[in-house]
Amino acid sequence: MNPQDAERDAMEMAEAAAMLAEGIPLEPMPAELQERVLRSGPRRRSGWVLFGAAAAAILVMALAAGFWPRAVGGTTVAWSGEARGEVVWNGAEQKGLMRFVGMKRNDPRSSVYQLWIFDGERDERYPVDGGVFSIEREGEVTVPIVAKLPVRRAVLFAVTVEAPGGVVVSKREQIVATAKYGGD
């Protein structure tokens, strides 16, 4: 399994776990994913794949038990721009979730979405990378925030469209969503 398929599968598992924790009925497994699972069959897995599977299983159990989404707590603010939904951020815990409803799907081979967290205690030219993600299905999608550096005082969240894999510093040419944050 290539890294992109593994990442997509992990995201789908995390979304399913979040839906279970929130009591949202699950959709049937996409035919493409079911076919990949059946095609892959039993085979030897590398250590990283096993580690990833174990981490995903722990996340699924935590989400199903209702720990993680409730533990995020923090402040919730609505997106403006092309996205509907909200972002939840807990600065004390350095955790967050983004929920999108009806966000435009993207092909991760040509572009990805990337979250930027503007920290009131840093130069605004260099916001904190909050993670790269793709929207591969229509409807409601929940995405965890993975801040690459500690955020001392979040003031704005912005989602841009970037080249596959994301960028270190965004030119901010395509901003699709923003959420002003009142802070922790």
C-alpha cells in the first residue's frame, strides 16, 4: 500500500470513529476501499504500517468511547469563505478539530488543503502549519488539527489550496476558508 492510500484509509477510519462517537450513522464502505482491502489480502506488513494501524485502532477506540472530541473542548468558531462548519481549538491542550460541510472535493494528486494557524505572538508572515488534508467525499467531514509548532495565542485559522504534500510557507493565493478566533 502506498503512503497516500494509507493516509486516506487512516483518515476514513478517523472520520468513521468520529461519526460513531457522535452517533451519526455510518455510510457503507466505499466500493473502491472495499476492493483495495479485498485485493490486498494477507501479507507481511512493515513496522510503520503496524504502528499506524495500532495508532488508528487506539484513536478509533478513544473516539468511540467519546474521549477525544469532548476532550478537545476549547473555543468553537465558524468558518467563513467557501466552507461551512467550524473549527474547535483548545490552546491549553494544543488540540483541535475542523468540521466542514459541503467543502469542495479535491484530487490529492493535483492539490491539497492546508490549515494555517496565525499565532498572535508570532510574525503573521509565518503562521503555524496545522496540517495537510484532502476532502474526498461530499457531505460532512471532520479533520483533526495537527499543529507542527506550539501555538501560544491563536487569532486566525485559514485553509489554503496548495501543491500536493503542502508547503512550508504559503503564498496565500487560494484561501478557501478563514475563522477568526477569540482565543484561549
